[in-house]
Amino acid sequence: MGAEQNIDGSAALLEQVNQAFASATPLLIQGSNSKAFLGRPVAGEILDTRGHNGIVSYDPTELVITARAGTTLSELSAALEAAGQMLPCEPPSFGEGATLGGMVAAGLSGPRRPWSGSVRDFVLGTRVITGLGKHLRFGGEVMKNVAGYDLSRLLVGSYGCLGLLTEVSLKVLPKPRLCASFSLEMDSARALAKLAEWGQQPLPISAASHDGERLHLRLEGGEGSVAAAHDRLGGEPLDPGYWNELNEQRLGFFDEGQPLWRLSVPNNTGLLDLPGDQLIDWGGAQRWLKSDADASVIRSIAQEAGGHATCYSHALIDSPFQPLPPALLRYHRQLKAQLDPQGIFNPGRMYAEL
């Protein structure tokens, strides 16, 4: 789609937002809708961002790419792949048509997250249609421009509740020279202890997952460092496609059946006594749980470990995200009131009170 068409696309989005303001009509913001199962259902007029797409600028030498919110992740990845670069945070798509705007709004990161950073860490700037009906630019295209109150990164993981993303600038990185995956047979407790030990050492680990029987590792870097680490850690070769299957929830563990929960806990958290089957990711910082247990039981375990739990089974409970304590909820309400005073952007998607 040409530049002129996308300028019109931006104007069309702004017009739809202003019409919603005038009629006090709630808006359901979506791209491909691949992450509709996350959060609470929203009743509102659909605002589809996919018509506002395309890469605006990309300079591989500067390690920065800027694209419109409706751009698919597949288009973005293809452009980066051609230049030998990547999005280090490995955002999951959950569908072929997943968009850049949805990636930022959900803020989900893949297996490399503990070693490279989250989606939020790579967002340099955004263009946003605000709750005052203005199309504004925040941040920039270089790291040094990020100063003061960083609204661009605040939008990451906000599920469209604070504004309508129209454009995003991201920092990217070169792909590693060598990537090799291996698996070792050991139980979960020993795997977590080993990962805590290895985390204190200069090993080129970029992903670590335990499926209940085997610890799966990915090593990335130069040939020498990867070979030396493999010689030291051992293990049998693992199909590198495992990491994408894990990231996109296509492993057998994720087959439909029991409700699916995601627990985020501090690094080096030991084995948790969880009521169900679990799969360990992020070197132990992320635990996937399949369980029929009550939400309060699961969340209590997560909180005692210093973390939180999110329900990934659509419409199973009224509050899929961990309920906020009163003080934090008050801050969220104040922020929502400042950025979306009429409350028309994805109302209630994250919490009923917002």
C-alpha cells in the first residue's frame, strides 16, 4: 500500500475515533484479532487497524525499523531476515495475520526474553491517537531520545486501553552467527537448580524450557563459544523448531482440555507445588499450568512466590489478569482518565474497573 493511501488510512482511523468521541461509542481496537482470547470481552464498535500498514523506514545500519500498526509480523520479520536481523524479544503471533500493533498492545515475549529483554525494551517511539482525539508522536528512533515520562513504553501491554497505536519504531539486532539446541534428561527441580547455577556464569544460553522430563536449551553466539558451552553442558541435539512451537503454543502440552494459566515469577524461583501439569519456560521465570483448580488457589501460589498469574482460557473467569491491589488500581484509573477521559478505548479489556 502506498504512502498516500496510508496517510488516508491514518486519517480514517482518526476520523473514526473522533466520531466515537462525539457519540460516546466504545471502540474495540483490533488487528487480526489473534489475541482476542486474552483479557475480558469488549462490547464496542470494531476499529480495524489492518488497513494502515507497511514499513515506513528501515535502516539496517542503524538497527531501527519503523512500521505502521497494521503491518503483519510476517512482513516485518521477512524484511529483517533479508538483512540478517531480528526482533530479539521473539513475540508470538498466535496466527498468520498478527500485526505490529497487536504485538505491542499485548506485550508478549518469547523464549529469549530473560536474556535479551521484553517487547517494551525494544520500543523506541510510537504515533498514537489519544483520548483527546489528537494524533501525536512520542519517543523517537534512537535510544538517546527516550527521556522523561516514556509514554511509548507505557503503551506496551496496555491492550489498547490507553490509546490507538498507529506507528511503532523498534530497535532490532543482528541474528546470532550460530544457534544450536540440545536437551538433557533431568527432573524439574534439578533443572531449575542448574539454571540458577548457570545464570551466574558466562554461558551463551538464549532459551531454556523444561517439559517435565527433559531440560531443553538453546545456545547462541560464535561457533567457539557455542561449541565450548555444549561440550561443558552436554545434551542431545534438539530440533530448533521446538522453540517456535513452544512460543506459538503448538506443543502437545497446549492441546485444549484443562484451562491454561501463565505464571510469571522471579528469576531463580524453585519448583512450585502447582495443582496440575506444568511446563517451565524462560529459564524458570515463566510457568505454564494446565489446571482445573480455583483461580484464587493458583494466584495465591504465584503471589507467595512474588509473581502473578494470568488465565489464558477465554472467558473462563471475569478477571483473567491478576486483580490489582487498591492503591495500584487507583493509579491505573487515574492514568486511564488522563489518556482516555471518555473511556472509549477497549473499555474493560484488562479490568472491569477500567
